[in-house]
Amino acid sequence: MPKKVPTGKHNNYFGCMFTDIRMVIELIEFFFPKELKERIDYKTIEICTNEFTDSELSKKYADVCIKLKISGEDAYINIMFEHKSTNDEGGIDQLRGYNNSRWDKDKSDGKKKRTPIINVLFYHGDGEWKYGDNFNSLYGIKDPKLYRFFMSMPIIVIDLNKLENKDIKGSIDFATAILLFANIREKSITIGKALSKLWSKYSKSEISRIRFMESHVTYILNTRKDETEEEVLENIKKPCTEEKVMTLVDQIEERGKKEGMEEGWKKGRKEGIEEGIEKGIEKGKKDEKMKLAKRMKDHGFPKELVLKLTELDKTDIDRIFD
């Protein structure tokens, strides 16, 4: 495993958080317009494949694809959450590609009508999003009176630069994910302290129900180079008075040390986490790898990431996740 932080660290965390149906429902409730939320049949929500194949067999991906029904309507809706960390039209162009691929598939499947699509762009890059909330930015047309002559599908733009930390609400896992995405690039904010402040607003029982503790912590350690592991873990321990959560944080620390991370730990290097995991996996026997895979699954790691990190056979991972 390379020493540098993987380029997909944001995507991995985003996928881990928002392939969970409860987290998707909270995102819809927090960010979607009222007239849309009122018509969504939440009981029909399911995570579907995020891969579409166009007529030339090239693959296009939406970060998360949700299939659901709109109350009173027979149509299914595919909501594509396009997570972007760069401020350019590329995200809108990708959404256009996803739409075309979805509709090409409808045609090849013999459907008479095309699947209606709600386009969502989840943005947490540097500076506010500046390319609008529809497809018009792709055409370079500045006169708004001409927009109606072009395909101008609306986009729900979730721009976390416009969100104040004090306004973040929801379950502790949802609020934590939104806080981290909104602040992970802000060097003037100590992430560990911001997280500690957020968690202090929740009761002991709510804190004890954190489902993605390890995913949250791993995302911070893999992303921020200006905060040491000790600083992050000490900060988030402060509000965690419940024994269950305290034990989990201690386990994260202890496992890191046991799996060959002492050197990285002392130097405060985030890379030590990855080096230690790699060394621990290489030395472990299959039963030890299986135990590690089960722990990772319990703490919210996606199947693909568990398969990659443990290097177990796909059949073993499938058995764990079934």
C-alpha cells in the first residue's frame, strides 16, 4: 500500500455514508425542497447499482444511485449523488452523461418511457459552487431568455460552503458526516475539536448509538495532515462518556499500535495507519483476516474496501456480508 493518502479517500467515505438508507433519508430531509420531500415514498427507497453502460460499452458512474417512488406516481426515480471536490463544470457534464446512459438503457430494455431522474450534486470543494443549478452552464449561453431553447434540467446543488456548523442537525452519524465534509479542507478549524463540540450536543445514549465511529475516525486520519492521531482521538474522547464508545475509541488506538503503527503513531503521521494495517494483514493468518473483515463490516466499511484491505477471497467477503 502506498504511503501517500489515496486519492479516493473522499469518495470512499462518501460511499460508506450514503449507501446506508437511513443516511440517505436524512440527506433528503435536510437538503431537498419541501415539495419534493412531501411526494417521496420513503418505504420504497433502495440502493441500486451505480453503473450504467452506454452504447459504446464505456462505463459511467454516479457516486450513489437511489431507486424510489414518488407518492401518487408510478414512476421510479434514480437520484444520482455526484460528490465533487473540484469547482468546475465537470460535475454537471458527468450528470448529463449519467442521464443519457440511464435513458439509453431504458431504450435497450424496450421501455416506452424514460426513467425520470433527479440530479443531485454534493459539493464540498474550495469556495462556493459557481456553475449554477441546471445544465445551462454546459452551453456557454449567458442570456437567460435563451435557456428554454436548450435542455435545462434542474440540479439540486448541495454546497456545504454555505452551511454553518451550528445549523447542522440530524442523527449523530449524519451530522458527523456533514460536519467532516464541510470542514475537512478548512485548515483554520481543528477537526477533532469541532467534532467534540458537535458531539457534546448529544445525549449519552445518542453517542452510544454511533454506527460509523471507525469510518469517521479513519476518514479524518487519512485526510488531515495537520492533526496527529493522538490529538484527534483525545478530542473525540471528551464527550464520549458512554463505556461502549470509549471502548471502541480505545480499540482503534490499540489495534493501530498492535498492527505495526508505533513508528507512525510517534511521528504523528497519518501514513502510519495504512502501513500498520498492511503489516498486520500480511502477518495475519486467514482466521485473523476474517475477524478483521467482520469488525470492519460492523463499523460500516463498504464491501469493496474490506475486500481490498484484507486481501481475502471474494467468496469469504460475500459470506461475511450476507
